[in-house]
Amino acid sequence: MSKVAVVGAGYVGLTTAMCLAHLEHEVCCVDINDERIAGLRAGVVPIREDGMEDLLRAGLDSSRLTFSTNAGDAVADAEFVFLCVGTPSDDNGEADLSAVDAVATAIAPHLMPGVVIVNKSTMPVGSTRRVHRVLSEAGAAHEEFGVASNPEFLREGAAIRDFLHPSRVVVGAEDAATAQRVADLYRPLGAPVVITSPASAELIKYAANAFLATKISYANAIAALSEAVGADVVDVMLGMGYDPRIGPEFLKPGPGFGGSCFPKDISALLHTAREAGYHFDLLDGVVAVNEEQRERVVTKIRDAAGGSLAGVRVGVWGLTFKANTDDVRDSPAIAVVRDLLAEGAEVVAHDPALDHPPVEGITLAPSPLEAAKATAVVAVLTEWDEYRWIDPPELAAMVSERRIVDARNLLDPVVWRRAGFVITGIGRL
Ligand code: NAD
Ligand code: UGA
């Protein structure tokens, strides 16, 4: 079993730290956020992620999982150091690696000979080499450490499951021995392993996210076409998805993809392509469809309200960027809400994962029915399961008009129409 330091206690860092401790490694997880680390030491999970509380408790009880705010101390006896800090977009759409650079600079003087630094955060092509350079410049002895790219493919809301049952493990390193050492950490998981160059490993991560986003934009484009020709996109995607070459996943139309990763990773990939002189028109199209999709949802809500949103009370169900997470970063629901506010609507929202409004100017209600009280339109913006089972007569008793815009095709239109509601979905009549 190995000694591991994980730097960054966010979605990826916590998942990595807890799962590696579960696989019986000795793990110290570091963050600059004192409050977060104090909470974790006391057994409090700072994010909503299924299964994390049990893993944290087990890790603390076995003493295999510890937490620190001091990266230097944490890496001093580590054989592997996982970098899991954020890599947000900068103003040019490029990945901002300042947190990565800061960590590399801080840990360099404390590293043990033979340590492997593992780039787990999503970082553009060239980052393995860059981290190597920053470490060397900050005093790490050149021959005494290796750097590997080991991108993470987990989804929020299913992070633990995805980490422990990966579809594949990708490792990119300049030398085979370093790559193999990283791959060996995952051996108990029995997943296929792709060992490759750092540039290929880095590109695999961006190419995979961009491809998934392309599927979603394709589904959204076919949804728009379905509306124009009188088809039902849900059936169209069902009929397409049974083809194993296409597959059923990531074909759900909606308000557009969001979250902390797809938008920023696509910007970063477009930036990489521009720098390399490649015109990635296909990906530009994916972004354009995605932006249009949010506008289409706002138009549907405006139309449902009779052509103007000024002074109209709208009940919003769901604010997170998808269900089963508390993450609102780059949430399409919030982009739609901002547009509604800009057009003068009054917004009362509900989200099962939130207890504070994430946007100024809206009210957060304690239940979906309360959010719908006296509204002219209810808009379903995130596909939380609890909205699916709401009883139409109970909603009818709350609203002032029976109008629903279902931007996730979550509700059964037949059931709601039977209850006297006018319901508009995405890509279906
Ligand atoms: P996050 O914002 O949830 O967490 C990042 C953490 O790093 C924060 O807690 C922050 O306080 C900490 N941090 C920042 N600077 C630090 C420093 N100098 N020293 C120690 N800690 C520091 O981010 P995340 O969602 O976990 O994403 C991290 C990376 O993983 C990103 O590159 C992202 O693209 C990638 N990724 C994310 C997901 C996901 O589902 N969220 C999945 C795969 C890959
Ligand atoms: C995504 C990828 O699925 C992960 O493999 C990857 O590791 C991660 O990004 C990352 O790099 O951070 P995540 O952001 O958690 O994971 O969310 P997804 O489940 O992929 O959903 C992303 C967005 O697409 C959400 O807004 C979701 O509502 C939307 N979506 C997804 C659709 O509109 N339709 C679909 O069919 C699927």
C-alpha cells in the first residue's frame, strides 16, 4: 500500500482521497480552505455526493485518511501526490493553471525522492511538462520525481461509483515506469488501462468531454427540428439510442449542458485548437446550439406567459446544473432564471439541494408546491426525481394558471394535459 497526498478537497480531490483510502492506501488530503478541512476532520462532507459520508467515516476511523492545510507537510513522505485543484477558464477561454502552479511551487522543496506527481485535474496539452518545469524551478531535484497525467472521468452525483468502477484508467507519462506505478494504484478496480504519452492523455480528457457535449447538442438540434416537423424527440432518441454504435446515453434534450466542466473544457479545447491553427468548426457549432437552447427555453416560458414576462410570477423547479448534485456552477437553470429576471419576471424557485438562493433577486421556497403558489407558469429546469411525482390536482390548487414549461421532458404530458394543464416540453408536441 502506498502513501498518497491529494491536494484540493473539492469534488475530485475528496473522491480521490476517500476512494484511495478505501483501497487501503494511506492518504492525506490538503486544502487551503481551513473551514472545509476542519469540517472534514469532524466527519462533515462539504458537498452532496452519494456514499461520501460512509467513506469519510471509515477513512477517519481507520486513520488511513487524514486532512491538512499544510501541503508541504502532507507531501513530505508521499510516494504519490495527486493535484486536484480547480482549472477554471480565464478571460480568453484558456484553462487557468494558477492554482496548479501555486501548489507545484509550494510542494517542490518538500518532495521525497522517487515521488510521482499525478495531474488529476483537467489540464490542457503540455501541462505534464509544465508541472515538471515549475517543480524543477521551485527546487525539486530533476532526477528525483516523475510527473504523470491521469485524467478523471467521474460525474458529479455518481462520483464514488464512477471512481471505483471506472470505464477506463488513462495514464500519460514520459517514461513507462512512472506510468505503470500510477496504473498499479488502480489495479484492484479491474478497469481497462490506456497508457500513452502525456499529450495524448491530456487530449483524451478534453476530447471525451467535448464528444459528450456534442451528443447533447445534437439531441437539442434534433429536438428543434422535431418541433418544426411534428416529431417527438423522445421517441427519436429512443429509436437512435438502441443502435449500439450510437448508444442511449447523453441524448437527452434539455436547457443545454452546463456544470463546472463541459463549458470550461470546451472553451479550453477551442483555445488549444486555435493555438494549434486548427479551425474546430464542429465544436463551435456545439457551443452555438447550446447557447441557442437556453434562449429557446426562455422563449417557451415567455410564450406560455402570453408573450411578455414583465410582472409575471414564474415558479422554477430546479436550479442545480443537473439532478443529484448541489453544484450550481454554470447551471443552465440559473442562466434561464437570469434572463427571466432581466425581462421583469418575478421568480420563486425550489431546489432540493439548496437552502440559500444562488442568484440575487429570486425567492427560494421550501417545497415545489410552495414555489408554484400563485404563479402564471411553472418551469421545470432541473430533472430532480421529486418533481416527476407531483400530483397534478395538488399543483392545480396552488397555481393561478395551469401552464408548465418542462425543459427536461421530465413530466408525462398525457397525465398533465388530462388534469387541464397546458404543458410544453422540448422537441415534442
Ligand atoms: P473544486 O472547485 O470543487 O475543488 C478545488 C479545491 O481546490 C477547492 O476546495 C480549493 O479550495 C482547493 N485549492 C485551490 N487552490 C489550492 C491550493 N493552492 N492548495 C490546496 N488546495 C487548493 O474543483 P473540482 O470540481 O474538484 O475540479 C477539480 C479539477 O478536476 C478541475 O480541473 C476539473 O475540471 C476536474 N474535474 C472535475 C470533475 C467534476 O465532476 N467536478 C470531474 C472530472 C475532472
Ligand atoms: C461531466 C462528464 O460526464 C464526466 O465524465 C466528466 O468527468 C466531468 O464532466 C468533468 O470533466 O468534470 P458532470 O459535469 O458531472 O460530468 O455532468 P454530466 O452528467 O456529464 O452533465 C453535464 C451537463 O449535461 C448537465 O448540465 C446535464 O444536465 C447535461 N446533459 C447531460 C444533458 O442535457 N443531456 C444529457 O443527455 C446528458
